[in-house]
Amino acid sequence: MLLAVLISNSEGNILVERFSGVPAEERLHWRSFLIKLGGENLKGATSEELFVASHKSVYIVYTVLGDIHIYLVGKDAYDELALSEVILGITSTLKDVCGKMPNERLFLDKYGRICLCLDEMIWAGVLENTDKDRIKRLVRLKPPTEV
């Protein structure tokens, strides 16, 4: 299960978060842990360079994309290999939605469409779609008969 998807800016301010199967009282711990982990390790990292960590029997994969930091937390079938595939799909979709490498301003300008894309990719902790073209068709909010 994908426990968390968290996207922040380089200062550690959370832009988007999605938790699934994480109790509300543990979410603050995960937010601060992930931001601290990324703050220490993502300084000087190249865009789309993947980092892997493990904490409390879960896997964490995170990366930087422009000014944006992306974190994924998974367990069971979502090990570091599966999470790396998911994060590559997310980064590809973000670049596609933004039209170029995203910065915080561009990310916030495209916030609605990015949230729609994330919801089409991941639903209730399960990966649904990774095909960029299919996601693009689904977020247009038109009937799927054009497929």
C-alpha cells in the first residue's frame, strides 16, 4: 500500500499531501520526518535523482524536481523498486502538466490539474494508472468513449 505522497517546496512547506492508511495522530510525525530527511539529503541533488530510505518497516523514495521535493512512502508490495516506478510516473506527469521543469509558482498555478492527475494515478493507497497519455485523457473530464 502507498501510505503517503507528499510534495513540498525546497523550504519544506508542504504543497500537496495524500495519506492512506496512516492514522491522523501519526501524520504530523511523517510530515516532519520526510521534510527533515529531504532537507538533509536533497541539497545539491540533481533533478530526478532518486533517493531511498527505510523507516519503521516502510520504504521511502524521494527526489527533487526543479524546486519541488517529492516523497513516497510505501509498504508490502510497494517496495523501493515499485516506489521508484511510481515516482518516475509522477515526475513525468508533473513535467507534462507544467510544460517544463516546475518551480513553486508554476506548481501552484497548475495546482488543480496536478491534484487531478495525482488522484487518477493513486487512489486509496493503490496505484491505478501510470500511463501519461491515459492520465491526460482522464483529467480532461470528458467521457472515455474517445479512447
